[in-house]
Amino acid sequence: MKTILLKVPDDFDLKEYDYSMIIATKLYEDGKLSSGQAAQIAGLSKRTFIELLGRYGVSVFSRSISDLHSDIANA
């Protein structure tokens, strides 16, 4: 796993946890990471990551119809 350095203004009122969660949810939303990979970046279990997605404005459900059909078929 790679480590990145993120420089942010001192007056940002976010915890370190929020930064990793924001990055993980965005990459998950964009389809760059699976929920398991994103959960690992956020330092959470997959279940907890999925439960917290809504707090960051991200749906656990794909916006792609083909992905939805695939998810239903695999359920």
C-alpha cells in the first residue's frame, strides 16, 4: 500500500479519519475501488464502510444499470 502526504490548511475542522474516508468514498463512487478496497483505505471493515457511505453523500448502489443487473444476478 502506498502512503500519500496531504497538505491542508490548519483551519480545516476535519479529523484525520475524515480525510481517508472522503478519499475512499470518492474513489469508490467513481468505480476506481471496490467497497473492500475503499474500506481498507479508510481503516474500516467492509460492513462499516458501507454503513457510513451515506454520511459522505455516496450511495452503496451503483448508478449503472448494467452493474445493478449484475449485482441482482449475483445476489
